[in-house]
Amino acid sequence: MRIDKFPRFSRRTGFFYRCAAVAALLALGACGTVTAIVPDAEGVEHVSAIGMGCNKPYKLTQDCSGFSGATRLVEISNFRFKIAGSEDGSIVLMMGAKPTSDAWNGKSTETVNVAYEVTKKFLLENDVTVTSAEPVSSGSLLAGYIIQSDGNAYEVLSEKSIEK
């Protein structure tokens, strides 16, 4: 087929297709994966924050809302975040980490990663070892981690609860 046989588009239709192509490329770029994750979660498949709930991928029966996720607010080493836990406390969802100090200027992913590391250290100091970590992300934004442990990590972390 010769090139002059292709259908011609009006100026308005051509503009529409160019805008649609740009929008599609931008949307694909926003769906990228998070690359800056903690070493414990390297190579682990990300859990979608949008697709997860209190019963999926794990059954979280303590302080979990089907609408907003983790609901118990805790503070460890100047980082505030919310947690939810499994029945036995060995699985904990941590999300929404925020620094309490104005001195911290980290980006969202970096903040979540530092909060994970201080949480892991705090658990270890309380004789609970993190056995695995799964990143929870929404598009290219790291929202938190699902932590699996050899003990009741939820109980240990909930001792650091604060009022909202």
C-alpha cells in the first residue's frame, strides 16, 4: 500500500490522536516499579496498595480498615506510621511513614525505607526477627512494607502507639 493511500485526518482529529498518544506514554511512565527498596525486599514482587485489603494478600485482623488500610498510629525513632497485624501478630503492614523532625528532608521512598530499617532494628532489640519484607506500592510510589517475623511483631510495635 502506498503512503498516499492512508486515510487523512482532519487537523482536529490529528490533534486528538497526538494528545491520546502523549497521555498513554505518561500513564505508562507512572506505572513503573519502585527501584529504591530496602535490601530485605530486593527481588521480591511488589504488592499493589490499590489491590490489597484486610484479607488480601494476608489476613490482617488487627487495626485494619478495608477503606484506609492500616489504622494504628505508632512512632519509632522520630518516624510515625500506621500498622495493621495478623491474628498472631507475625505479619505486619506498615504504611504512611512520615518523619516527626523538621530536620529530615527525605523523599517519600527514602522515608519509608528509613522507617522500615528503624522498625526492623526496634523489633530485633525486642527479640523479634524480621524474616521477610514485601514492598507495597501504588504505581511508582512506595507506600510501605509487609513485614513477616518470627514472633509477635504487631504486639511489640503497638506498644509504641500514639494518639492521632
